[in-house]
Amino acid sequence: AAASAGIYLNRGYIDPGLAMPVMLGVLAGSLMGTRVLVTARTRLLRLVFGAVILVLGIEMIVNGVAGRF
């Protein structure tokens, strides 16, 4: 993955100013997520995941009705 990312970066397909903060956020989120996963209860994780999916679904419906795809 790193080799292909380097090729895309050299060709100008990746914006380094945007990619670096995204990469740091993914790294921080994955490290925090592994720590939370070990201590969190399954029921709580299911409720949070369900709430996120519900909100995203409502947003998609609202955008579809408004004509913003």
C-alpha cells in the first residue's frame, strides 16, 4: 500500500495537505479504538453503532428528498 501511495503522490493524485491530517486521524482513531474495544461492553457498542447508522440513514433520506445526491 505504501508503494502505490508513493506513486499516486508523485503523480499528483494525492493532496499532501489533506492526506497528512487524515492519516494522523486514522492512526489516532485506530489506537483509541483498540483500547476502547477491549474494555467496552458489547451492548454499548451495538447501541452506538446502531445510532450512527440511523443518523447516516436519515441524512441520506433527507438529502435524497431534497435532490442533493
